Amino acid sequence: MGCTARTTNFDVSPQVDFSSFGLSLDSKKSDGTYTGLTLKSKSYQPSYFKVRQNSCAKKTGLAILGSSNLGDSLGAVVVTTSNAYNSTLIRDLLQPSIGVSMANASLCGVVRNCENLQIQDAVVMHTGVLLSTNRGLYMTSKIPWSGQTSPITFRQVMTGASRIDDGAASALPASLVLGSTADCVLSGGTYLYVAFAGPSTSIASSLIYTTEAKLSSNSWSNVLLSSSISGLSSAYSFFGMTRYAALSSNVYLVGVSSTSCGTASCAKSAAIVLHNTTSNATSVSFTFPSGASLVGLSLHLNGMDLYAYGSRLWHSIDGGRNWIELFSFTSTTVDECFTKLDSSVGEDTIALVTNLKNFYNTRAGTRTVSKISSAKPPALSFADVMIDQLGTVFATWIATPTSYPDTSSSYPLGFLNSPNGDIRGWLDPYLKRVSVAKESAARVLDVSFAASIVPVFIGPWRVQFYASSAVTGAVFQDSHVGMRIVLATTGGSAVIKSVSSQGYVADCVITQSFVGDSTTRTPALDRSLVITGSTGATTSPTVSDSTSYSTITLTLSGSGSGVWYASDVGKTVVANFGSFLITAYSSTTDVTVSVIRAPLTVGTVLTGSWSVYDFRSYIEYNTNSQSITIGSVSSGLATVTLASGTLTFTSALKGMFLATNDGWGIVQDVTATSTLLLTPFETPSGTYAQGSWSLFDVNQAYAPGTFPTQPYRTRSWNLTTDECPWSNFKSSAGQAAKFVSYEGSVSVLSDMQAATYADNPYYNIMQQSIVITNPKAYNFSISTQTSRFARTVSSNLTLNDVGNGGRVGVSVRPACASLLCLSAFNGPIQLLNSCSPSRKIKLHLPISRDEYLYGNPVFLDNLPALENLPVNYRPPSALGAFVPTTGNMYNADPSLPRHNNRYGVSQRTGEYKQCQGKADRVSCNCTDAQRYAMKVSASDCMNRVERVLNEELYRPEFEVHDDGMNDFVLMKRYTLVELNNRTDYCLSIKSGIVCGNSNVLSATSLDPSTHDGIYWLPSSSELYHFRLKVVEKEYCQSLYAEFAVYVIIPTPRTAITLTYMSISAVSFGVILLVAYLLNRQRQKKASF
């Protein structure tokens, strides 16, 4: 409900030429294409393939890397594209760009020995590419996307005092692993890089080097984990790393190296190690089951959902402390595992690729993992997966033939706008890309398994399904939680809420009542049923998670024409609250059953009091104990004759498949109730007894011309993605960041409305999943409001900072969701105990901005409220009012003389900033914002300053501005520094007056709550320019502001006016006091 599926887009057009890996690119034209290509002497095969989006920037550009497994300086190619492959540039990292002569313009230009250079691993990001080679670590400059032709440069990565490698080929181990984490939420794409290095693969001697992405300082820190963690075996190796910023921790995946999963190496006995980079504490937080083989670790770009992948897919939402298994490969014949994972910023989609080139997707917040069946690369290929900012999955692969041909005729036309084959085009199908909208594949995919399932009804809204063990691995998986079981034959559906540990039992909530068979589908229902034999243990309302069940016989009795069919095997009989799986056909009146749930009583159950449900693994046309005879083939058709009995042929069989134990065919026509015409395959012939032949139809996945095994036959039940139970979900969380100051608070609001069908009171639709990664940092409370009538639920999560600091992730999601919920998740919110970047402090002025810039406001006795500064003005110094020495110039105009510039010390000091090198003030291009901001960096532009009187204690008032909040008065303690080195003023604080040198004054804090302020000395005059800095113990103590005032000494008239005002104020106060005392006296007399 509320979801619309988009179709899968198959991209079959040639866009990127990977055959150029074996070609030299000749001169490049201005449009980015090449005039010609020259074949290299040896054939080239890529051995490394990675596809990545420019993650945090939300661009559609793509970076694809390949490397050589040959030993003749063939190394790395980067293909950058944009606009969905509409424009493409190919860059050979080993060769400088055409016309570029810089020594560092190619990897060979900075590597000491380019011979036998090989790329081992690479990390693609918005600032460039970090390459791990057998010659060391190298960082490229920012790689321009398609349409930009600026050259790429290289530099070697250092570790502080020394290089990670010493330039020798053996300096870096082949097992070296690179890791990176994009912090798109708070840092706009800042990455943390990690390199695992050491003389061996063992954790006992390996070092972990970490640094920030820009690598500007070349400063790396390292840690030897095995020396700080008890319980880690020396046999452990590193397999992955990510940065979990919400806990200020690095997360490491370690384990014992194994060759299972079909990969070169994966982790057995794997464990998660948390390394808090603030406290430097390191510990093992989780140990995976021994059967799990893990390949890597990845953090979703939303910064909260953590995944470990391999033979199973695990999910953690608390930074690796607790994990839930989402998916497990169940095949016992093929080792398959996930090898790569990608996510997208702004979306909750996750995509994975396996070593068998199968693609899967899931979504953060769900437990359903769906296979993308439309992406089917060949076995000999490299594959990768990527997600764009819309959540669309791009499954990409490159085939690897044994060699590339040397003749131009082997290449199709059209590559790089070439009209002929001289410029080699790409070799179809060596590069393919399939784009899949995040909800389209999930909607149509059926992941049901080849086994009958047995419904056990617990109540009107609850049912448990038992999976028969007829097929190895045919059980429910953890990834099925949240999916829907649909009865395709007669109707009904239920959503899986949990799966038992062995996988035999799925606990479900009924969303549409199941309808049992009619007498047309199961004629036996026309008669009474006799339950005979021992039904086993005492009746239980639920199903046992095992394969041990009693076997009894169900017998038809009484009047009626109903009979059992042999094809009833696999159906479920429900009688006397018991559930029975039909396992064998004995006769038209008797069937053998397994007692899945024992009935309340045994004996006879009357007609109409028992039911049959068809949850067989596939729909088989009703067959009985009759045999068939298949004659010889004539004109491509064989006649099939049915022996006498209750079963007859009807026209509904046309197009169905008839299968025997030695052949199969398709029914072309029904000529009589006992004969039909068959187009045979594998030519079955002769007589076939009941049980050795069957009739069935096929589903859409069937490939014509092949024998339809069970997965390709029309099923009686399906396991598909659940419809979204929410028609509307809104949350103020979202993939964003909120900054919370010391003892501040934040509220997260959410509103959800259930879909009209999801009104089941046991469906848990009115529940939300709220996760807080670091609950010790906040006190929190939750209030909810639920309306069953409107099917809505609203919640308000309030978090109050308790002063512990740190970063916190908060996730608010519906407890019930599916892959088809288009807007069910807004991503987590990241809370950071620090000032918001938008928070600013400014001086409160009694006049408006426009008045300050262009008006002529006045205050006491019509005195101007603003001082218009002289041109090229500088304030007095300790040497005198006419001897300025500060370097700051105000109201600058290079075309006019300096103010008070008589003495040499004044002439030698003072510099222009914005006006440096300009002819006049107009050329300085001062803006209104610069004139109004009162920043010392823009002093050239300041031409007006607020006036204050020397005889007043100046108590400045400051306002705090933050985006999304109302301005409020600053009430935190602060210090003041005079920016022109003036000390001819004092500070008035609660304990008294503080005067002294600049060190004393700048160390004294002022408290707005006690009305502290600036005390002017008799000599205080002209301009003072201060910098305020908050100093209280809070997360905004880095905030500062700059403000300027111009101190004037009042004239006699102004002094007289002030005296009159003071006398008037005192007189008025005396009058009020006398009136008050007289009133009190009258009240006392009245009381007597």
C-alpha cells in the first residue's frame, strides 16, 4: 500500500571502453577524445575492479579502476563518467596526460621503480584516490569528473617521521588492506583512512595506521592491537575497518584466515574490536558464531547502520556491540558469500555483490534481503555494485576474455565518436550495467523455497508455519522476517514476525484470512474424517522447532463421494485444532500424515468441521491411483491414455507440463476425458503407474526448452516482500546533524499513519523502533499519542544533555516496515555536543542595521549615536592619543593621507588589508556586511562605530544567533581582549574593579548575570576594539565575537543634562517612597 514499483532499466548501450586497457592513447583532442590508439605488445587483462560514486557530494560521477597482473609496467586506469555515462574520460595513471610534463603527473613519475608495478587496493573518494601498490602507498590529487581535463598528480604517503614502506618491493605485504569511512552527515565528506600494515598477515605483528583523509600533514598514528587486547589469538588477521563517529571509535573486523566463501581469504572465528580513539581503550565487543565466514565491514553513509558481510550478512545499529543476522546462504554445494557492499547518502538502500556475481539489495531498518534477479553477469567477469543518491542500484561488471584481439575489425564502430574501427570500440559484452530502482526488484521477487509448509493457527490474527524438511536447506531464514506468505490458490496472507533458531518455524501475523480448499480442489472434504493412532505429546498451542513428529492415518468415512488424491500429498489438514501434513497416499480413503500440532481429541470429525489448506511446494493437477500410457510419437505428437478411475482429463490441461520419471512434454490438446496429445521432450513412452507421473504449470521464471524443476513450477504459496504497512511516515530525525550545547536539549518528533489494510491489532504497526547509540550522554524521555481510529501514532523523544560530551546517533523508525516503503526511513539524526557552525554572537545595538549603515541616529541631548571615523584612522596607543602604533587601519582609503601620522613609529606601523594594493576606497570593494560586522579582519571597511560615554559603566549586551532558533541573550561568562593593545580601561566585576596590563585584563572573566562591565578611566577615549570569548565549561566555549565602541568624554552641557536627569530620578524616587509610607500609615489606622 502506498508504494509504486518502477521498472528495471537494462542499460545495453556501449559507454566505457575497457579494451583500452591494452591500448596506448595517442594525442587527445580538446573534447576529450583521442585521434588514435596503438595496441600494446602484450594482451592485457584487468585484475582489480572497483566502481564507486562521489559519495557525499551526491554526484552521478563514477570512478572505475583496473590494474594489471602482468609484469611490464601496465598498472592502473581510471574511467570517470558523469550524467549516467553520457560523457566519459579515460585516464592512464601510469602515463602523464598529453602535454603535461610535470614529474609527478603519473604514478611512474614518483615511483622509484615502475617495473612490475601492481595495484593491490584502492580507495576512491571525493579528494582523490589512495592507491596501495607493491611500491608503497600513493595519493592522487582530486580526480576531475568527466568534462574537466586538468591533470592528476601523485605523492607518496608518509607516516609522520618515516614512510610506511621503504621503497622496496617487499616492504608492504600482499595482505595490506585499506579502509575508509565517509562522514557525510557532519563533516561534508571528511574521510578517515586506515592502512593495516606489517611484516606478516598475523595480528601479532601488524600495525594499524590511521589518518584523516586530506593527508595534508602526513601524520599517521598507529596501534598494535594484539598487545592491548586479551583473548586475541596471534593467528588472527585484519579483514576490515570503519570509523563509527557516534561512539568516537574505530571498528575492526578480525579473524582467522580461511579460503572458504570462494574468495582468496575470509575470516573464520571472526570478532569485532572496538578502539575508542578518545580514551584509547580497546576491547573485543562481539564474537561471531563459528560457522560464519566474513569478508568485510562497512558503515552505511547515514553513519549509524553497520554491516559485516561474507557467507552471512550481519547488522548492528549500536556501533558493533550487538549484531543481528539478516541473511545466510544455505547452499551446501557452492561456497557463496558477499564480497562487496555499497550504500548511498540520503537514502537507506544497500546493495551487495557475491563471489558468484549475484547482486542483492536491502534497506537500513529492514531485515529483508532481496536478490536482484535481472542482473546476471557471466562467470568470467569482475563485478561491483554502486548506489546513486536516489537509491537506484547499479550492478556493473566487466568480462575478462583470455586475450584481446589485435585486429581493428574485431572491435565495433563508434567508440569515442570514431566513424570507423581505427579507434577501437568496446567489446560487447565486456561491460554491462543494470540499474534497478530500489523498490522494483523487491516487489516481484519470490524467494519461497521448494518445500511444503504447514499452517498452525494460534488465534484469529496469528499463525505459525512449519517448513517440512523434505528438501535440504528448505527452511525459513532470518532474512524472511518482514516478508509476506501469500496463499496463491485460494487466498490469504501473513507477515513473518520472527523465525525460530533452526528455521523450521515462522511466527506470523495474519493480514488477510486464509481460505481453505473447496470440494472441487480437494474432493475428500465431502466426507467425515476419522483420526486414528497416537498423536504424540500433549497438545501445545505452538509448533516445535524440530523434525521429530508422530505419524498417524487419516481415514475418510460416512456418506459422500469424496476421495483422497495422490496429489494431495503436501497439503495440510486442520481438524480439532490439530494440524496434519499429508506425507503419503495409501488409498482413496486413507492418507498418512505427520502430526505438526496434536488435536484436542481423536476420533471422527464430521463433514464441514475440518479443512484442507494447499501449501504444497508447487501446484500439481489432481492425480489418483490411475496409470497412464504414452504411445509412440507421430508427426511430433504422442497420445497419452488415462486408465479408468475417478480422474478425468479436461481442457484446462492445455499448455500444462506432463512429467514422468524418464521424460517430459507439453500438453497440446485434450481429445477425450481419457486421452490427450503431448509434444514430448526426452521422449517418454510406455505405461507409468501412479506416483511416477504428474501434471503442473510453470511460472514466469521458466526458461523455454528446459525441464521445469520445482523452482520453475507454479507455486501454491509465495514468499514475497510485504506491502508497506505505512501510508505516511515523517520524522524530524532524517539524515542530518543537530548541535546541542552544554545542558541543552533536542526533540525528535515523528508521525506515522498505517495503511488502510494494516488495521490488525496484533500487527505491531503502532510501534516504533528508537535506538540511541550513546545513552549515557543524555537523559531522555518519550511521549506517544496513538489513535486507533485514525491509525496514527505520534511520538516525541526529548534528549537533555548531562555534560558527558560525545557524539550520539538517534534512529526513529517504524517497527514494521518493508523494502517497498518508499519513505519509511528518514535515516538517523546525529547529535554533537558542541556549538552549531551556524551559531554566532553579536553585540546588541539599540539601532537597526540600516540606521547603523546609512542613518543618523541620536541619543542623549541629541548627540549622534555613531562616530564617523576619520579616513585612515588608528586609535591611540600607550605613547599618546596622537601616536597610533596598531597595525589595524580603519576607514581606509589609499588615495588619502593617514590620520595622526606625524611620528616615525606611527609611519612604520599600520597596514592595509582589503585595500592593500588598491588605488582608492572604491577599489577596496567594501560591502555593507563588512562595514556592519565589526570584524578586525575587515577594519579597512569600518567607517562608523557606536558611541559610549566615558562617565558610564559600560555593560555590553550580546545576542546569540543560531539557525532554526530564536535569538537569545548571552548569559555565559566571557573574557575580553582589546585588539589594538590598549590597556587604559578597567573591568568591573562582582568582586571589584580590575585594572592592569593586557595579561591581567584578558584573564578576567565577566558574568552577565551580575551586570559586570567595562569601567572607563578618565583617560579612556576614542576607539576600542574588543574580542569576546566564552569561557564557561560548555561546548560553546570556542565561540567568540568582535565589537567596537567609540568612547567620548561628555561636554559640560551633557554633564549638566546628566546631573538634571540624576536629580530628577532621585526626586521621583523620594516622592514614591513618601507616598508609600503614607499609604501604609492609613492602612494601620483602619485595622484598629
